[in-house]
Amino acid sequence: MQLMRAQIAKHGGPENIEWVRHAMPSPDAGEVLIEHTAIGLNFIDTYHRTGLYPLELPSGLGLEAAGRIIAVGDGVTEYAKGDRVAYMGPSLGAYATHRIMPAAALFKVPDAISDETAAAAILKAATTEALVERCAALSAGDTVLVHAAAGGVGQIMAQWLKAIGVHVIGTVSTDAKETIARAAGCDHVIRYDHEDIAPRVREITGGGGVPVVFDGVGKDTFMASLDSMAPRGLLISFGNASGPVENVNLGILAQKGALFVTRPTLFHYYTAPAERAAGMARVWDMIGSGQVAINVGQTYPLKEAAQAHRDLETRSTTGSSVLIP
Ligand code: NDP
């Protein structure tokens, strides 16, 4: 029996995603073999492919997937054959029909949550949990700014914020995305394809600005994010969909109101086992209780991962995207 997995031998465009076959491996001690049923697509996969986040090559791709355990290595007591599990890295290689994973990297998927939902959500919702509930200190009644609010993380974040009583201003680039962002709970939507973000935020907030901005767009929105903030506000710059933020003179944070900026990664909020368990329990609860609905905007056969990357990078997707082996 064989498995199929994606590989990149050099950084570059989606055409660099190759497919290779390997003999089916057996799990070593502490590991399990998973048959994937659904794989989550994330913008970070494109950074790995292009080399924005350099990798040792050749490398696999993909951080997030769900599936069933089909073999268990020695010493694994917390999982058994047949268990439904999902994971969100930290190692690459989720674009594959099967995969060996350390048991310690897995999360059990609750019965009420489908494999497709788990694969579409686990990394993006954990990011939301960490940034909304642990990175920012928000209170019900606050108003915040969320960029790309119709995207994968964006829709989850808007719903999550709404559920904890926070008002959301979302940015989007098209009419269709505006409708989606409003359905996800955005109280106000800024069309940053033709509207200036900061003046609109000032208008909406009565001039005061927002205490927190969630910015996964990066280069194109960085200055507007700073200009949208209340004094001593926090910019959570968590991604680079438009390119990385570079060459910032820290003095600008003083000029614009003693602002704070953090550049977090999910993985630094999901380290200790107890922290991982508590974070994921909250994620499953928000999804299972229906407070956060996971919108799978598009699915692709696994072998069409290159097309999925093109769609993500040309802003043609909404919500989460899932690859089906
Ligand atoms: P999305 O589904 O949100 O896709 C990205 C969106 O960004 C697009 O749909 C588009 O929405 C917007 N965008 C704005 N400018 C551009 C541009 N020039 N090119 C492409 N897209 C652009 O992706 P994800 O949900 O997977 O990720 C969202 C962000 O969160 C990414 O930056 C990602 O890296 C980051 N992230 C960070 C994590 C962390 O640990 N730090 C973890 C998870 C995600 P529109 O058309 O409305 O502008």
C-alpha cells in the first residue's frame, strides 16, 4: 500500500507543488498513522511555498488536517485505531492521503463536529481563540477592527467577537464579501477596495478609534491600522496576505498614540499540554454550541492544491477551503 503526498523541491509558484508516492509507513513509538479525510488550506501554506517563510527543501506542505487513526505505535495510550483526530502542525506535510504524526500533536474531534469542519477550522479557530481571548484584553461593548472579515480566519473571528459581545468593523474587497462579512456578525463593513479605512473607522467610532486591530493583511493595511487606533491601542499583526510589514521606525508608535504592536503566531499560544487542551476545548465549545459556524467556501480534490493556492492568492475564496484526498 502507498500514500501520496505533496512536495516542493524549490520555492516559487503553485506549479512547484509536486506529488510523490511512498510506501505506507508504520508508526514508531509515540506516533500514529492517520488516514486523512479532509485537509485545511491556510494562507501560511502559500508563504511556505513561495519561500516568504523559508523551508529546508524538499519539504511537504500543509499544517492542518483531520482523519482516522489506522495504526498506533508503541506507548500510545491516549489514542486507538478508529479514533477521529485533527491537528494543526507544527510540522508540514498535511497535503497527503496519509501521515505519521506524534500522538502529542493530535486533538480528538468531538462526535458532533464533522471531519470537514474540523479540518476547515482547527488552525483558524485556534488562532482566533488565542488572539481574541488571550492576546487582546477585550470587554463586551468594545469595538474592534478585523481585516479580511470574509476570509477563513476573518469569518471565524467576526463571529467569535460577536459572541462575546464585541462590536466588529470588518474590511472586505467586494460586494459579495460584504454580504458574507455582515452575515458573520460585522456591525460595520469598510470596502477597503475603494474606501479609506482610518477615516471610516474614526467616523464609526465617533472619532475615538478602536482599542484593538486584528490585521492579517499586513503590508497594505499596516499604516491604516495604526491610524485607526485609539491611544495605547493594540495592533495584532498576525499575517502577510498582501506582503510582510517591513522597515518600521518604532517612533511611529509614539507619534500615533503610544501604540502597542504584537506579531504573534498561533504556535506560541499552543505550547504546554494544559494550554493546548484548554484552548482546543474552547474552540470545540464555540463551534459545537453553534456560536461560531464554520463556512467552507470551497472544496478541492487534494491533487488540485495548486488551483486552491491560486484562488487564495487572487482573493477568489471566501471562508475556509478544504482539500479532499
Ligand atoms: P483568508 O481566507 O483570510 O485569505 C486572505 C484574505 O486577505 C483574502 O481573501 C483577501 O480578502 C485579503 N487580502 C488583502 N490583500 C490581499 C492580497 N494582496 N492578496 C491576497 N489576499 C489579500 O486567509 P486565512 O484565513 O488562511 O489567513 C488570514 C491571515 O491570517 C493570513 O495572513 C494568515 O497568514 C494569517 N494567519 C496567521 C496565523 C498566526 O499564527 N499568526 C494563523 C492563521 C492565519 P479581501 O479580498 O476581502 O481583501
